[in-house]
Amino acid sequence: MTDQAHIEGWGRIPGPGVERFGENLDRLSEQPTLFRGLGRSYGDSSLPAASKPDVVNTTLADRVLAWDADTGVLRAEAGLSLYTMNRVFLPQGWFTPVSPGTQFVTLGGMVASDVHGKNHHVAGCFGQHVRALRMRVADGRVLEVTPTQHEDLFWATVGGMGWTGAILEVEVQLRAVSSPWIHQTTERVDNLADLVARLKEVSREWPMTMSWIDCLKRGKHMGRGIVYYGDWAKAEDAPAKFPPWSREITMPIDAPSWALNPLSMGLFNFGVYNSHVPKTKSGLVSPETFYYPLDMVRRWNRAYGLAGFTQYQCVIPDTAGIAAVVRFMEALTATGAASFLCVMKDCGPQGQGLLSFPMPGTSIAVDIPVKKDTAAIVAKLNALVIGVGGRIYLTKDRFTTPADFRAMEPRLDAFLEVRHRWDPERRFRSAQSVRMLGDPDLPGAA
Amino acid sequence: MNVLFLGATRGMGRALARQMAARGDQLYLLGRDEDQLARSAADLAARGKAGAPGVGMCDLGDPTTFEPAIAEASAALGGLDCVVVTAGLFGTQDALEDDLDRAYTLLQVNFAGTVVFCEHARRALMAKGGGTLCVFSSVAGDRGRKPVGIYGASKAGLSAYLEALDHRYRADGLVTVCVKPGFVKTGMTAGLKPPPFAGEPEPVARRVLKAIDRGTPMIYAPFMWRWVMFVIKLLPRFVMRKVGF
Ligand SMILES: Cc1cc2nc3c(=O)[nH]c(=O)nc-3n(C[C@H](O)[C@H](O)[C@H](O)COP(=O)(O)OP(=O)(O)OC[C@H]3O[C@@H](n4cnc5c(N)ncnc54)[C@H](O)[C@@H]3O)c2cc1C
Ligand SMILES: NC(=O)c1ccc[n+]([C@@H]2O[C@H](COP(=O)([O-])OP(=O)(O)OC[C@H]3O[C@@H](n4cnc5c(N)ncnc54)[C@H](OP(=O)(O)O)[C@@H]3O)[C@@H](O)[C@H]2O)c1
């Protein structure tokens, strides 16, 4: 329901707001205003504060400003989508250094969430590969911000959810790929402990890994699932032709509220798991098949109906051991709140972004259809995560309380200090920063 | 194909120029803002097959800029095969009624400026034996309607001119393509509530490119607007006085 007066994130819970579109981000940011891209963050990250209902939508600012096909350095306006980057640069042998599970994201959004991908354990987050940002800051200046120039602002902006300023341009180092095909192997594993162990094992050998878990299944097959791993195929092993781009279909209407129920979701999971025969499969697939299976159905978020959904994503640190992951999954399954999509991923070292999500450990992401008890379920899961020293991913969140966030984020004060230096009046604020950081949200506040 | 493009910096023009560059057409961009032109040229260079387009200054509000800009472009490209004009201004009827200076500028740019620019372009094309002139008018010019009275009048005049060009010069090698977009989601229409059948710039651009290649004298885009306008043109006056569109 994105209309004139309401905006929503991918989880479809609307908030008050008005989007302003335009090609010229310099002009649109003359007054400090929250920016948003393609709105693929799930909760209220890309929604403005109620007292400052304007938000700049960057998607019309999508020009490539400089491209060096020899070095793979790209500079572009912040609204350029990964979808376009893939179509323009993959045929030239270059791919984003880090890709989230959808290509419908913008460069600005990838920086602001400091996104991670299947290669996190070897490549780190997106911000690690960013060479420079052109930013509008709160005092009105437009600055070139790099890891060596205004370094504090750079690492607060990487993963900073738009709370430090508006990103106008991004310069990033793409990675050369040996071919546009991916050699993928998938393995069925029939219980959680084995799956977590297997995920860690393959991550030592393969640069791209992740797993899908049936989190409805209880008992001894709890956490059964499929482990995916792969690498870009060598040129000599790949077909000569470029992999075809898939044709998307669109989810035409909102599903009725009863469509996703324990039975239908269980059947879906049963189907995915049991159709995976033999136990191990290998082959060449297109990057779209490997990275973006969900993009095949545009607007699949309508499957959850009008009440919307949230995604709970946390990381359970390695220091807590595999047992902690099992305990978390038990608790999650016991809530009965999880839907069919549950993704588990092995994370590598923590990056330099002051609020970046990943840390060495196991990341777990699960969609939760919104019901009356959703906030209570999130609080319960948060308690477990805090107990083992983990944290949640801001770009997915809608229900975490400020107290819980503070308890899981020892880096928060360092972030707030930098933010205070650059934006003492907290002019760049969002519905999420009002909720999580206690930003002022009185009518008429500056 | 060598293409001179006025309006490639934004909107449907941006989308069309990208598709032309991607298939290897040689472009030369005209516009009124040097910085925006440079950015668009860089974008097209990265996406295209034919290197960086040349750029030149030309403002539809200033007729003295037309002839030198077209001459320079033609020399740089080594002759013109096609001239595309997507540049234009929009304002809601309320906004234009409230600000008659703005209404005057819009009429000047969309009608007088565009027609005179086309006259220069026509001469340049015909001097080389012909070519294609593709100009964006609008469905708003098809019928006098409440929400687009002034803007629609500028486009009605433009459509009439373009039809006459087609009749007068097609036999001499000048192919005129008049594009009538319906509501398309660009910066021009941001902030307006999209009606049913609102289009996106990329599919519109694909349709226009086909029309240019085939030399279709007039197209609606998206296609559906042909039928929408067919019905609207049939409505009697007493109905048009009542309805809001
Ligand atoms: C199906 C799906 C799969 C996903 N998989 C992954 C994954 O594997 N890994 C991962 O890390 N994430 C993943 N995500 C989350 C997604 O990558 C992030 O939410 C990303 O930020 C979305 O980009 P966007 O352009 O849509 O940004 P939006 O959702 O529009 O905005 C996200 C945040 O970035 C800020 N922002 C956006 N643009 C700017 C700018 N120019 N300047 C300043 N701030 C800005 C906004 O204020 C907001 O706080 C997934 C999301 C979906 C829907
Ligand atoms: N969008 C619609 O729904 C719609 C519907 C019917 C008809 N149309 C018509 O289709 C055409 C393209 O529309 P759009 O939506 O793509 O527009 P847009 O996004 O607003 O782009 C307009 C373009 O015109 C240029 N321009 C404006 N005034 C100019 C001037 N005085 N001199 C030179 N260039 C000038 C702009 O250049 P700068 O970058 O310098 O500003 C820009 O490149 C227009 O003629 C419009 O009237 C549009």
C-alpha cells in the first residue's frame, strides 16, 4: 500500500511518508532528508520519521559516471540498481564484489546496510570494496568520503542505515569473474547439527556458501535442509554462450490471510526437501539461479497478505558453539511463528562498518508473518541472541526494542559519537532511528 | 545510425538513448545543462558500444542556440541519420493558471521552440537526402481536457505540425515519427497519482525505437493509450464538462 501518504518496506507494514523522486540528488538533498532506494529493507529502515515525512527515492538517479573495463572500478549515482549492474557489467566479465539475495537493491542501499552475501567468509561485506562515497552531510556540504578522508564518517556510513548523511555517489571495485557461469553443488542434510557442521566445512573450501533449512520440522529431523556451495566456473569449463536472463513473473494480488498456514508451508518445505534427489547434485547454473531464486517472482512479498511480515535475522557467534545454534533453532521452531523460508549462512570476520551486521558465526534468517504476538516472539529470540553475545540485522528489523538493541550492540556508543560529530541535531533520521535510537520525533522538530 | 538527441538527460529520453547506445548507434547529446550532459554521456559510454557521445549546449527556450548546435553535432557525427526530441516541460493546469509566466515559458518551449528546432533539424536532415525526425508530443494534445488545458494546447499544436511535416516531406525522404505518450512514470509525473495503464520508460522506449526503425508516422505509448484516447475523443462535450479527466 504505497500511496501518496504511506510508504512501506519489503515486509509491507506501512508508515506515514511521502516519496520525492528526481534525477538530481544534489538538488533533492539540499535540505537534509532521509534517502531510500528500492525499499528492499524489510522493516522501517527506509521509512521517514513521522515528524519529517519526506523521503528521497533515489531510483531515478541511476547513471554510471565512470567505468574502467580494465580495472573494474565503477563510479555511479546511488540509485543504480544491482539488476542493471549485472546486465551491463557481467557480460564484460565483472560482478559485484558482494551480492545480497536479491538484485532489486540500489548501490546506496547496499552501502547503508553494508550488505553481505554468500561469499562473506572470504570477501567480507560490500563496504569493504567501496573506494569512495560522495555524500551530503547535515551542515549542507557535499563531501568526498573515503577510507582515508573523513574516515570516521566513512565507516559510520557503511552499515549506518542512512543516519549519517545522504549517499549521492558510490565508487566500488567490482570483481573479475572467470566466466558468467557458476559451478554449484547442493547437498541434502537431514538434521541441524550436521547441517551447521557441514556448512562450516564447505565454507573452508568454497568461496560461496549458504543453506536453506526446513524450520517447521521438529524432532530428530529438526533443521534438516540443503547446503549450497559453489564458485565461478573456469572459462574452459563454462559454455561459450552467456547464461540467459530469466523472465520474471509478478505476484498479481495479495494472498488471502489463510493462504500461508502450517499445512501449506509444511507441504512446500516437504516438497523442496524431498524433491532434492540424489542427496548431492552438481552442475553449472546461471548467476540468477544461484544468487536470486526469489527474484523469479516479482512482488512475492504479497504472498503474506495485507498484514505483512518481518524477517528475523541474527548471528550466533562461533564462540557460543554449535550447541547455541541448535538451542536457538529449537526455540524458533517452538514459537511456531516461522514460515517456510529460513536461510543459514556462515559469517567471516567482523568488518569495519561501525554498525555492520556480520561477525564470525552463523547467521540465521527467517520470515515471520505478522500477528498479534510478533513483538513478543522477537523479544524472546532477542533474549537468546543477547545471551550468547550475538546481534540482529537492522535492515530486516521492525520489532526490536531500544533496550535490546543496546544490549546486543557494544559498538553503539562509538557510532553515536561519530554521528553526533557530523549531525548533532540528528537531521538524518528515519522511523527506525526514532524507534531504536530515540531520535526526536515531535511535530515541528527541525 | 548517427543520432542527434535533445532530452537524453532524463526520463524517456534517457531510456531511449540507452537502448540506442546499447545496440551501437552513435549519439550526440544536446541540452541546457553542461554537468547533466557530461553525466549522461559517461553513462551512455559505459553502457554502449560506440564510445562516449559528444555533447553540445542547446536550450529550447533560446532559438539562437539551435542552428550552431545542430551544425556542430552534424559535423562531429559526420552527418545525421536521425534527430530525436524528447525535451519538454510539464505543469499541472492549476500550477500553470497560478503562474502565467511559467505557462508562457512552457508554451514557448513545448511549441514555438520545438517547432523551430525541428525546422533546423529538418533542413540538416534533408540536406543529406533525408532521415528520421522523432519528436515526443502527448496524448494531452488529442482533446481539450480539464487537467491539461495549457500543456495540452502546446502539444496539440506540436502534433498538428508533425503531422503536416509527414504529409509534406515524406516523399522527399524525411520520415517524421510523432510519439504520443500516455502517463509514463518519470520525474515529470512524479508526485502525480498514476492512472490505470501508467507506463514505464523502458518499454515505452522499446516501442519508440521500433517505430523509428519502421518509420511509423504516429504512435501511442504504452499501446493501451491508443484505445483510451479513441474513447475520450468520442465523448460528447456535455460529458467532457462533467468528468474530471
Ligand atoms: C529477497 C531479499 C533478499 C535479501 N538478501 C540479503 C542478503 O543476502 N544479504 C544482505 O545483506 N541483505 C539482504 N537483503 C536486504 C537488502 O539487501 C538491504 O535491505 C538493502 O539495503 C536494500 O537496498 P535498497 O536499495 O532496497 O534500500 P532501502 O530498503 O530503500 O533502504 C535501506 C536502508 O538504506 C538507506 N539508504 C538507501 N539509499 C541510501 C542513500 N543513497 N544514502 C543514504 N542512505 C540510504 C535507507 O535509509 C535505509 O536505512 C535482502 C532483501 C530481500 C528483499
Ligand atoms: N511522462 C509522461 O507521462 C508524459 C506524457 C505525455 C507526454 N510526455 C512528453 O514526453 C517527453 C519526455 O517526457 P519525460 O517524462 O521523459 O520528461 P522528463 O523526465 O521531465 O525529461 C525532460 C527532458 O527535457 C529536457 N528539457 C526540458 N526543458 C528543456 C529546454 N528548455 N531545453 C532543452 N532541454 C530541455 C530535460 O533536460 P534537463 O536535464 O536539462 O532538465 C530532460 O532531459 C516530453 O516532451 C513530455 O512532454 C510525457
